[in-house]
Amino acid sequence: MSLSELRISRRSVAMAAVLAGMVSLAIGAHAALNMRALDSARTIAAQQPGEAVGKRPSRIALVIGNGHYPDANTPLAQPINDARALTASLRRDGFDVDVVEDATRDDMSRAIGRLKSRIRPDSVVMLFFGGYGVQVGRESYMIPVDAAIWTESDVRRDALSIESVLDVMKEQGACAKLVVIDASRRNPYERRFRTFSHGLAPITAPDNALILTSATPGQVADDSAGQHSVLMSELLNNLDSLGAGDPNPAETSKAVAAEAVFNKTRVAISRASEGAQVPSVSSSLLEDVRFGVNDGAGG
């Protein structure tokens, strides 16, 4: 091999080595980028929904309206109307609503199970029940339409206590719990009981809870002749006046604290009835929960 050929051979080897090194660096850089992308994807996948920067806490609601009870002389006309109207209002305010009408015990149990599965630590959770309610002992029960009630023990067997749903919210770590119970009606079962069961029992608010009932404990409220109950009429007036349909979705100046909305409802009903019907508001709420945010995303 001549000297010139040797030089060319060495030069070729050197160039090949440099090229191989560049290819290796490119492959390494590409692999590093892929690993970074994979790590980022894993981090995002590991985040709970709602943890993304700037995303509002989830707002979920279970709305139950029961009107057709076999033991009642006539159906209750208002609870289903109330449930539908409240559902529409809450959805405008960013709530993800599960609505159930004329619910059996199984229907209510399944709905509570669905609610449980959707609650996250950042969730604002709301329960509405319209229909017949019964107090037994120190608990208040929501009556399903298929309940066969003759004694207090039948209530415990066939109905669902409001306190048990609050316990589900608490166990799942909901950051705030809102409850509206429009069930302080004179029910068709109380004449069968030996003990007092007029109206609802006091409902103790757990941590971070706000509870509105249509009458004070032990009292009953008569249904009005209107499309909605007195409680729902005033509640809807307060909710729907907070800017539903505002042309500017980012507008939040009309948002009002949930506790203020519930208290305004209580005061309006008390004044309109001249004290004959006084709703009850119980609060242990620490979170700043507001209605009227109107952005369709919760908050």
C-alpha cells in the first residue's frame, strides 16, 4: 500500500469514527427526549382530574324528586318539577348533575353509589331530595316510592337516611357538602307510628357542610298550589338571579356565597308566610362556595 493510500485510509477511518460518534449522540439525545416525554406523560396521567393548573374544583350534584307514592292519597305534583328546575339551574352554574325521578330504594342506592364514585378531594357536592321525609329516632330519612312502611323499623329498612349520604361525602373527602331537603311534609305514614315523627329531625352538619331544609325540625310545611314548592320557588329565584345566561362567561361579579343564598331563601319564606313556615339553615362551611359563577366548569 502506498503512502497516499495509507493516508486516505486513515482519513476515512477517522471520518467514519466521527460520523459514528455523531450518530450515537443523536440517538442518545433522541432517547433522552423520549424519556422526558414519557416521564411527563406519566406525571400527567398520575394527576387526578382537576389538578391541572387553573382548573376549578369539580362540582357535582345528586338531585332526587319523588312524587308518586302508593300510600299517599294523591301524587305529589311538585317534587319532580322542582328536581327538573333545580337540575337546569345547577347545570348552568357548572354542576355535573345526576337526576333521578320517582326513585325506588334500589334507584336511590345506585345513585348514591354513582355519587360516591365521582367525589374527589376538591369536589363541591350537593344533594337535593324532594318528596316525603320521616324522622325515626334522631335521624331523618328520605322515602323511596316503593317503601312499604307500617312501623318505624320499616323506615330504617326501606328508606335512606340523609346522614348516611353526608357520611359518604365525608368519607370520600369532599371539600364542601351542600344539602337541600324539601321533605317536611305531613307524610302518610306517621299515623301508623306509636312515637312522634312529625317533620324531620335535626340534621347535624359535619365538617364543611351547609344544610337547608324546608322547615325547622319537628315542623311540617304545606305545599303551595304552584308549579314549585315554596322552598324551591324562593331558592330558584335566588339562584337564577345570579347572572344565568350572562353574555360574558368570565363574569363572576354576581357570584354569591352559598350560605348567603340559603339564608336569603330562609328569610324570604319566613317573611312571606308571616312566620308560619321557617326553613332551617345549618352550617359548618369553611370553604368559599359560590353560586352564580356561570362558567360551566365548576368552582
